[in-house]
Amino acid sequence: MNTDLQVKFGQPSWRIASREVEAFVTETGGHLGPVAFRVGNKKIQPFSVAPWAEEPAAAELPAILKVLRGDFFCLPFGGNATPFQGEQHPPHGDTANRRWTLEAAKKGQLHLSMQTQARDGRVDKHITLCPGHTAIYQRHVISGMAGPMSFGHHAMLKFPDVAGCGVVTTSRFRRGHVAPLPLEQPAERGYSSLRAGAVFHSLEHVPTQTGESADLSYYPARRGFEDLVLLDADERQRFAWTAVTFPSEGYVWFALKDPRVLRQTIFWLSNGGRHYPPWNGRHINVLGIEDVTSFFHYGLAESATKNALTTAGRVTSHMLYPAHPLAVNYIIAVAPIPPDFDRLSSILPATDGQSVQLVSRNKRRVAVPLDLGFLGIARPAAQIRPGAVPVALLQAQRDHCPEPAGTIGCHAGA
């Protein structure tokens, strides 16, 4: 594998590739993007890249906005405008803004590391591609840190410019919440449409500022607005997922997580509602699918102290201990679907342990090679201690993909 940096959309980046996936990871911020999945004769590029990526950037622009693309790991998650116990973190943390160091690279594997500054510690980023899988396996290992922390992934999908062309579905969640404060303010040249602080139980019925109901299961929608909602996952599930089905494009994008580690999913509906630099009304048809443990997008101080979710008995931060590293595992994948596959309704583990069945609402099924064991959820949910990290997940040697090429289930699991 060539470990030289290549400039992609203005950013020096490392390339990682298999026959099914080609991906780039930026040196600054570790943003995963652009990414191309090869499904049959089709190349699928689901992630967004900021429209200003190759423009001269203002000196005061945070590194995260200069790089903004694909998916990146946030530690802590959120804006972090309020200091926490003397710590002042940049937006979405050092991991989304500072330079990563290359530790190792070989076919289908990339290992980067970072010594964090705002809070002393280390984060190891492992990205693995498996032959035969149209999936990206990401593992972030947080070590040497003490105290509460919010964190999560920040994936951003770019939709075709066709209203409602993508159908958004999720696994079971307890409740949905619109951000308690409007995401944008007209006085600051930003606009939001959903009713701040509203609670909902279905993506299909979310209150708006006008008293009407918005259907968030179809996107793009509500051009000219920026909104943010949070889904509180049901941690009793063995695993949780979010998906976007593109019937006219013939594929589905989906992400899987352990809901006892990444407890919420935030949807950032970005459709041209920001008219200040660098956005200037041109960041459109983008859906952020952000799997996190966090109190919305506000930051560590708001997540680690009492808030509306913790008052209701929910968890919005995780206590870190220097002697007990935390592994955050995440899978992003795409799969082809037949023309009559309307929307993803459920994901079922196959008995072989090396694939899953994607089931549509109208009962069509698609088998997808995938290693669920990578999430570390092989045991029933009731037997998993929240936040526990199986020792096997910390062994980088187990991230390999065995030969021959094309073998399914290339992760050892846990």
C-alpha cells in the first residue's frame, strides 16, 4: 500500500482501497471522504464534501470546516463553546481538527493515532476494508483519559437534488427530540423550520414552527432550512442501525452501532438554511447521520452535567478511566436493492455469522456480507455491561482480513 499523502479536494489524504471500496482519510481531522463503493458496474459515492473545500479559507475558519466531508470522529462531540473543568475543546474536539499520525498501513487497513491536547490522552483510529464487503469498519480506541466525555461519529450524506428521493429509517428508539433551541436564528442569517424542544415518536410526524407536521423520513425536504433532531436509541437492542434507501438509485446506505456505546443518533438536516460564510446558502441536500453519546450538538459541558435527557434517566456522556481504554466500533455499508425494495424495515443477523439480511417494509430481502461481530455485541444485550470493552477489541492484530481474497467475515469478532 502506498502510504504517501494525496491531495483530495484540497486536503492531504491517505488512500485505502479494496476491490469494493476506495476511501480517503484526511491528515487534518481524520475525515473519511470521499468514498466510492463499487456495486456491480455502479460506483456509489454517498458522502458530501463541503462546496468550499478547494476555495481559499478565511484564517479564522476552524480546521473542521476547512476539511468538512464524509465521516469523522468527534471527541468530544459538539460545539464546546462552554469550557468544562478548565478544558476548552475545539468544535467536535481535537480528533476532528488536528493532524493525525500514520502508524501503519497495509492492504485494506489503516492505523492512525493522535495525542490529544485539550485533554491529555491518545486516540487510535483503525479503518479496515474486507474483501467481498461493501462496508467500512471503523474502530476508535480512547486511552489514557480520565473523566466524563461525549463522543461520536459525524457522517454526512449528499442526496441527489430530487425532493424526497431518499427514505430514512432507523431501528427502534425510545423518543425523538427536536433541539431545545432553534438551530439557526434569522437575525444571524440562518433559518430553522422545526419546533424547538418538540418531542416525537415517529420520524413521519415531527412538529414544525407553523403548527404543521413534517415527515423526516423523506429527504431532501424543506429547502432553505437547517434543523437538528436527536433520537434516543433503545439500548435493549442487540445492535442499532440507521439507513437511507434510494429506490431510484438502486441501493441502500446503512450504519450499525452498539447502542450501549453510541446511545443517540442526531440528524442534521442541512438544506441551504445558512446564509453566512462559508455556507452562503449552498450547503444543500445534506443529511448528517451522527451516532453519538451526547446531549445534542452543544458540547461536553452540556453533556457531562445535568440536562433534559439525564433528568429522564438517559446517558449523554461516558466516564473514561486511564487504565481502561474504550473502543468505539462503527460500520458503514451500502448494498444493492431490487426495484421493488421500498424502504429498509429491519436488519437480521444471518445464522452463518458472516452476513445480514436487509428486509424491506414490503418484505423483500437482500443478503449482505457483513461482520456484525466487529461491533462486539456477540453476547445477548442483557449480558453486556454498558461501556465494557472486550479485550479482543483492543488487539489490533485481530483487525486483519484473512486470505484468500473474497473471504466473508474477515474480523475475528468478540
